Amino acid sequence: MAYTLKQARAVCDLSRREAALKIGVSENTLFNWETRKSYPGLIYIPKILAAYQLQSIDDLIFFDAKD
């Protein structure tokens, strides 16, 4: 999941700081999610989807920047 988080952020042209602010977490937390050191809790999934303009969790899990 972490790799797709980073891809989704890049496609939205958001810096890590901008994305973290939209989601409501620290830059360090977002970095940890993107590098698989930790994973977002369920309460953050809707915030992640909104920040990255995704429709559902399926878009996040299977998101591919090539599509």
C-alpha cells in the first residue's frame, strides 16, 4: 500500500507536506506510510481518498499512475 500512496500523491502533484496537511498527519507519519514503516489507521482512509481525489479504497489499493 505504501508505494501506491506515494504514486497517488505524485499524480496529484502534492508535496509530502501538502498531503500531510490535507490528511491531518505529520510529514513523518506520511513518510512512514509511504515507506511501509507503518500503515494508516482506518480513520485516515477517507481523508487519504479525499486528499488524493480517489473514489474508493479500491482506487487506492489498485491505483496505477499509468492508467
